[in-house]
Amino acid sequence: LAKTTQPISMDSYEGQEVNITCSHNNIATNDYITWYQQFPSQGPRFIIQGYKTKVTNEVASLFIPADRKSSTLSLPRVSLSDTAVYYCLVGSNFGNEKLTFGTGTRLTIIP
Amino acid sequence: GAVVSQHPSWVICKSGTSVKIECRSLDFQATTMFWYRQFPKQSLMLMATSNEGSKATYEQGVEKDKFLINHASLTLSTLTVTSAHPEDSSFYICSAFGGAEAFFGQGTRLTVV
């Protein structure tokens, strides 16, 4: 499983766009990149998943450069409710693969 | 979407007693489920992989005799913390793959007093 590296913490003001970058230099050809959000005392929640280029859904965008050695989660116009820990995970998309969590990024939104 | 449910959400038990935590996949079958433990302000640490109909696979350093895992059906895995001690107090989370996506339970806060 490819190891991931993320900033430990980030602060941002409400209404701004937040970009969280994850490094995964050893990503394998069949690996996907998945981001999860975790609030205190809750299980992680799926945000977005991608393989290359750009993926967008109703809550976030995921940018993946051509070499796929990093990825950036973009949260548009954040609010206080986006304060959470965000985890970047890398693994093959075939199910039943044990997921190893890195440190995650603790995002704090400031009013 | 697929849902994974844990029960109970929180439990307080006396030192030396055993506690059982259930993890259910509500609308899909899961031959494999995973159990994690999370201490305050730390990341999730994988404890074991629960396999339906066979023995669980434990990560290095996790005591299999202390953390008993039973995966008796395709929708239910249980984690029993035996002879619990205060240092076992933690947040326990299970997950299962529904298709290609991993779904997580809401977690169980265990406090051993």
C-alpha cells in the first residue's frame, strides 16, 4: 500500500476555498485515491475518489497530476461545519483491501 | 447508499469485564470487515481483518486472545474486548466494502472504569 503524507493541520476562514495536498510517491498503477472526512466521535465518511486528472462532486473536487504522485482535495467556500480531519488513502479499487490511515489533516475553519 | 451500523455507540464497563461490539452491513453483504481503534487526536489504527466463516487476521501487536472477532454471517461481525482494562478505553470503528467503496460504522466509544 502506498504511504501518504499530508499536512498535520490547516486553518482557514469561512467562505474561502481550501486545498489540502497529499503526497503518495509510491502509488501503484492500479491504485485509486480516496479522501475521507471524520468528525469527532464519528466514523470516517467518504468524500471523493479519483484515478487521474480531475473529479468533482457536490461537495469537493479532486485534482490529480499526470504523474499521480500527489493529489489535492479542494473544498469550495468552506463553512464552520467543514471543521474536521481529512484523510487521504491510496489503494486498489477492488474492495476488501485493508485501508491504512495516515495522520490526516486537521482542518479548522475560523469564523 | 450502503450503510454500516455499529452497536452500541458508547459503553462504560468495569475493569475485568468483557464488552461486545457489533458491526452490521445493513444493505449489502460483506465477506470481509475491518476493525480499527482510534485514540484521542490520533489516526485510525487497523486492528484486524474479519473474514466471514474463518479466523480473523490480526495486525502486529494486537492480542487476538484479548480482542475476539467473530464474523458469523455476511452481514455481522462482532468484536469482544475481553477482561477490559482502562488502557483499552478507546474509540472502536468497523468498516466494510460495499462494492469498491469502504463504508465505516459510526464508532463505539468504550470507557473502562
